[in-house]
Amino acid sequence: MTKIPVISGDDSLNSFIKSQCAAMGHEYIPVFFKNKDEVVAYLKYELPEIKMIYFSDPTIEAREVLEEIGKDPWLHYGGVIAIHDDLEEKELLEAMQDQNVIAVLRRSELQRGFARLMKILKQNKQILFQRGIQQFLLKNIAGSFVIDNDPLDITTYSNLVTNYLFNANLINKDTKEKLHVTLLELLINAIEHGNCTISFDEKTAWLESNRDIMELIRQKNTDAVIRAKKVYFTYTITPESSRFVIKDEGAGFDWRARLATRPDEPGLHGMGMTMASLYVQNLNYNEAGNEVSFDVNHQRNETNTIPAIFDVSQERSFEDGEYVCAEGEESDFLYYIVSGTLYVYSKGKLVSALTPDDIFMGEMSFLLSNRRSATVVSKGRSVLIKISKQDFVNLIKDSPHYGIFLARLLAQRLARLNLRTSRLNTEYLKLKEQLAPVKPS
């Protein structure tokens, strides 16, 4: 069961959302808010993975809520579903440019798209909940999406993938934007030119008449044969890179000729393949032209955002081989890990390595007022933010929700330790059984 804050004062809209969630078996429980202060307090203490905001409601302060979220995007990394009547979507997206947008829906589209959107989120939890424990347990994440010929599916899946990679610190903001453009271009090509058989000239004529290409796609989908076709979107995410494969059910196209006749000047369309080849690595088509694959290289041991409450003036750099702390030292501060890799030694033996995924270093001895239980050495260059005990206590007094976040972090680490211990115990019992002497019959 996942609670979703819904910022809306519209009773009709709220009833619809409530009934739709109930029809899904209460997998999602909407919690409704009208007051800005109440919703901000809820966001701080619950840290929800999904937020719904009705931007066309004059009785709520939707943009003020966005501003509060934007003050600390590191903490409020959960995705936003934006609902509106007839706002200019470009302007709305600009207002949410620093948010993790999952989808933007006109209210008139809710009847058709809401249930499918929530089903997509339910089926893809592993890449929605970016800071869940699975990030630490699953080094390789793979999956596949089966996409209908619908623009909502395209934008939702593109947002889910790019948000995950950014929030997991695997790609930076620039790479996120380039990947998002690439996914949208190639997925829309698979639907337009692949499944809907819209030719280059047909699309040109349609756009020259100032009509929305999505209208043409929906027009094509009135044909039952076209409507039944799917796009298959497969991803494999490893620590080093991500690989994507997009395949449609069309006849394909002469991609060699298209690449050989790239336009010199931007036109109404036709630049998608060119941009994709510049933005990602190893872009390749199959022989028929109905499947494209590409890679995105990851950054290593970097963090994209820093908690707003931390003073970056306390940032410290450590070079390769430099000691961060020594076993037995008194502990009156901890570190927030900005970038790099830190080797942890106990009794002279390497026991673990810390990266930005671990968020903090030295929090146990810091909280227990103990001496350092291990020696920490920088592997390569590392950047840390030093936080004294007094500063941290004051920060929690001012922003108590950070205390809750720290408790959740420690609980996750304990769960990971328990899982590792359970696995080791299982392996030990198997080994013991294998080595046990065979009793004579």
C-alpha cells in the first residue's frame, strides 16, 4: 500500500481519483490536501514517492508547493503527476523543470489515461522508488515495457527511466535531458512511422497545416489492426552503463538512406535520428529497421544534488591514499559523501567501500559518541562535507524531518546487513551439509 498526496480542492476530481485507486485494490491510497502548509508538512515527514497536483484549482497554491519542494530537491525526489484543465503545457513543464515529472495530464484525459498510468507505476516499482533498498541489493536491473500506440505511455516510460538514472546518481542533469530527448524521439518514431505507417511526407503535410501530430496518431489508431500493435522497450542498467532496445511491429524502413540524407537545416521534423546519434553511444538499427538499440555511459561515484541544509563551505577534498579518519579516533562529526570512493579498514583489513550511494560516512560512531571503529582512506579523489555534532543537532532542531530520514537510512542499512547475514548463514549450512561425512549404510 502506497499513500499518494493529492493537492486538490476539487471534490469531483478527488472522488474520481479515490474511486480509481479503490478499483485497483487499494494498492494506492490517496491523501487529499488543500492547505499548502499541511501538504508541505506531509511531504517533509512522509517523503512520498508520488505526488499529484491539480494546477488548475484556484483554491490551492500549487506553484507555491512546487517552490517548497524545489528548496530541497535532494530530499523531495519523488515524482510529480501534474493535472490541469487547459493550461499551456510548455509553461507548466518549465515551472516543473527541476522536478521529477512522471506525467502531465489534462483533466479531460483522466478518464482514458489515469488507470493505465497507475498500472504502469505499479508494474515498475523497481525504477520508481529510486532510493529504496533495491538500489543497494540489485547491481543489475533489467526489464521490458510493452507500450501501446499512445503518447501518454511514451512520456511516462521516458520519465520513469530518466528520473531513476538521475536520482540514482548514474547520470547528471545534462545526460538526463539528452537521454529524455532520445527516448521520446525514438519511441515516437516507432509509433508514428513503424506501427502507424505515417510517412515522412504525410507527417510534413500534417504539421504544415498546424495540426498536432498526436491527433494523427489517434486517427490512425481508429484502425483496429494498427491499434493492436505494440512497441517493445527493453532496458538493462548496470553500474557502468545502461542499454536500451526499442522495437516496433511495423515493416521497418531504410535507415541507411535516412542517415545518408540528414538535413543540413532543422525543419518541422526529421532531426530525431540525428540528435539521438549525437546524444547517446552505439546507436544501431537491425537490418529491417524496426529495432534500434543504444547505450548511455554512467558517471562514477558522483552525487547530483546535496541536501539543502548542509553548508557546502564545509566541503573537503581527499586525494588518493589520503586518510579521512583513523581507527580509535574520537568522533564528534560525520561526513556527507559528495563524490568518490572510500575504503574502510578494520584491524588492518579491508572490510567495505563507501560511495555517494551510502550518503553518510561515520554516522554510527557519531550518534553513539564512540571512537572511530575503522580507518577510512580515499581511493582516488573524494569530496566530503564535514558536519559537526552540534551543527547536525541544530539542523535537526530546525528541520526535524531530517532526523526521520536518518532513521530510515539506518533501518535500511540494518535490513541490508540482516539480509547479508541470512545469505551467509544459508551458504554456510549448504557447505556444512556438503562436507558432512557420509554415514555407512
